[in-house]
Amino acid sequence: MDATLEPGSVAVILPAAGTSRRFGGPQSKIFATLAGHPVWWHAANRLRSFSEVGQIVIAIHPDDRPRWESEFADAVASLRIDLVDGGGERYESVLRAIERIEGASFIAVHDAARPLVSHTDLQRLFDAATTRDAVMLATPVRGTIKRSDDESIVQTTVDRSRLWEAQTPQMFRRELLIDAYARWRGWPVTDDASLVERAGGKVFLVEGSPMNLKITGPDDLLLAEAILQASR
């Protein structure tokens, strides 16, 4: 019989304290409406459907708390979400969320702006975590990659055979992620896996779907809407 994770053994963190400057408009991209719900709801709802997922913590911008506690209060309650004030940088938000987690063996960090992560990919990620300390979704780079100089002149074509585009969730044994954050000394942090890598951890790649896109600009929202329509 294949090994499985214990029910409730995975705590999920959704960093949602950013300002979404590239998205434009008066509100954060995670509040944009997608198929009748805010973007963040889709991300949280897909994870909540798994028995392995216990606590879900969303790190929010403090200025957005009144909106979370009024407009989204019912959704927060039904999805059993804990809210914590995030920090000025992503790593600060994740660290504050980690401090709120109780009793989980694993911590998964997922972008609140990735609303389309599939059930299949999440199951494969959880299955991989039964034998690995650190796992993450990623997709092989499919396009031709060029490296340029400062004047946008091509210098070389990069071998893409071992290149992957990172996605989320990224999932770690709790102690491993806590130790990686304790070792952080101010260097730039692009994702949680990079912290774990720098602390000496080995992160296993689980191939995910390109449909697990991150909402960055308005065009991404249109694409996500089309994907959801096509899947109905």
C-alpha cells in the first residue's frame, strides 16, 4: 500500500501582503474577481479540498484587514483560514505565518495569486512528500532561452535541458523550513525553495501543469478565466 500523509499534517501558507504594482488598478490582484470569486479564494479552496491540509494561514497586508474581516469574512470562516499581518517583504510575511502554525509536520507555501493549481498536481506533490523532505511544483522550460548583454544583444543560447520554471506550492518538513529561515542573513529571497537550498536542503522537483499560472497582469486574469470556462 502506498504511503500517504496523515490527515491535517500539512499547514499551508498563502503570502498575500503584496501591493501588486504590476497588476495595476486600485486593488491587489488577489482580490480581482475570477469566475465569481476573488483570486485568493480559488487558491485556498483547491488546497482545502484535501484531507491532508489542516491549518491554512494567509499573511495579509495590514491595511487590507478591514476588507478581509467584512467582505470576505464568510469565505474566511468557511475555508477555516487564519489571518496574520504580513511584513514589508515576502520572507517577512512567510516567517510571521510560520510562527502562527501549530502541530503540522509539513508546511506548504503557495502563491495566493495562483488560482488554478490542479487536484492532480497537488496529489502528486503530497505523494512525493511522503519520501522527500522538500518538494515543489515546477515545469520544464519549453521555449528557447537567450542570454543578452545590457544592450539587449544576444550573447548566447542557453541549454534548456535542465531548466525548470518554479511554481507553487513548495512543501517542506516543518523543521527544515524553520531552520532555513533561521539561517537567512539578508540575501535576496525569490522563493522558499531557494532558502532551503542555501541552507543545504535538497529540493525535489515535481512536474506540474503550465495551467498553474500566476496572476501578474490583467492578461493573466483573462487567460485564467478562459481556462476555467474551458474546464467546465
